[in-house]
Amino acid sequence: MEESIPSGQSFWDAVETAENIEFVLTHPNGWEGAQQAQMRDAAIHAGLINDTPSSRARVHFVTEGEVCLQHIYSTEHPPERFSFLGELAFLHQ
């Protein structure tokens, strides 16, 4: 990031010192608590957050399937083509 975007270094410096940034990480469908804990530990080791309860609470997880559905819902198909039943989403032709 520091090298690939303009002002990358200053952006990264702001991220490293901010205590109000929420991080949303994606993971494969089927991953649960143990794998999410490993990813949260990786965020600590990478310097995204500190190892405190309040910092750990700023890391959130979403499955790749949920991200895919959100992308399709928000960019490729109008909302009226979807219907929902509980946690299931249906795309109508």
C-alpha cells in the first residue's frame, strides 16, 4: 500500500495510529471462531490493531459468499430482482 497508491505512506501512518477504524476481513465460507481468532491474531502481528479487548473488537468478519452476494446485489442487479427468505437470497431472472 505504501508504494502502490499516492500518499500511501501517510495513509498507512494514519491507519496505524487511528483507534476509530473498523476492519472487515473476509474468510472462506465455513470458517468459524478458531479460524477467525487466528485472523484476528494476524491483524495484531501485522500492526493493524493492538492486543487489547477494545482493539480486538474493531476486527469484524464476513464470509466470501456474503461479499459476493453483496457485490452482485449492489452493482450488477437491481434490488427488485432479489427476494429473501430468512438468510436465503434469491435472484429472479
